[in-house]
Amino acid sequence: MLAHTSLTLDLPDEAATEALGQALAMVAAELTPNAEGTLIPGSDAQGRIHLQGELGAGKTALVRAFLRHCNISGRIKSPSYALLESYEVSNLYLYHLDFYRFSDPAEWLDAGFRDLFKNKALLLIEWPERAGDLLSAPDLLIELAYAGEGRQVTLNALTDKGIRWLTALPQTATKYLRPPERSADAAC
């Protein structure tokens, strides 16, 4: 049986959020430099990342940093109104979806996104809970929350692939690791 693995980080500022997005791109897109030094996705890169959190918690900022590190140039728009922004880098399709505007899970079916899940792609989905139980568990669930001036992020690996991603994160991405909380009994 799959062990549930999670990691909680404090992100004190936007730079920390960007660093985490870049680190996630490195492992999820299997980025490696080509002969010119440009990062390109690995041939087996694919998977699904769900992002949850209140409005303004940093979901889109994290995805933008992820996509920018995958060499997406130009303006990276939030898919809040279009529902989907798609990108192609080398041999990898990247789909950024936002279900915030869904008022009923059936809208996910009506939107015709089911076919995207069949492609060899990396899907980054904001507000996945708005699709109800129509989506299966992602490889990685990212939960962002306000924490004073910064954010707290919890990364939950829900598949073997998600566990590989978490364990492969470079130390620079985990420098804001939140220490495990101690119970009152442990303090005695």
C-alpha cells in the first residue's frame, strides 16, 4: 500500500513561492539542460498537480513560477475566465486549469476536459474541488494558506509518482520546512 507523504513549508515571501514553483518544475517536468544549457522536459514527464487555497493564497503565482521555469515565455495568463491555458515545451504539454467559476461539478464534464487527462501531459489544476468527485486523486495536492505576511504550503503526495517528486525536491526548496508540531505529551 502507498504511504502518504507530506511536507509543510513556510513561504515568507513571493521569492520563496517562486523558488518552490521552480523546484517543483525541475522534478515534475524532469527538466535537464540540453547542449545549449536550456532546460528541457524529460521524455517521461507527465502527471497531475492540484492546488487548493483561498483566493489570493498564491496558487497562480506558484503555477506561473513552475511554467516560467519550464521555459514558457511571454505572458502567462490565469485561466480564471478561459478555464484552460495550454502550453507546449519540447515534447511536453502543460495544461493550467482553473475551476473556480464552476458552480456544479457537471460543468467539468460539459467543458470537455476529460480528453486532456488522456494525453501525455502535466496538468496543474486550481480549485479542483469544484469538479467534485469527478477527478481522481492527483499525484500531488498542494494546499496554500495565509500565514501572516507569507504563506504556508502543504504538499501531499498521493501516488508513487508524487512521493518521488517530493523526495527529489532540492534542499533549496525545503529550506523553509516547518518543524513537526510536538504534542503536549511530548513536552513532558
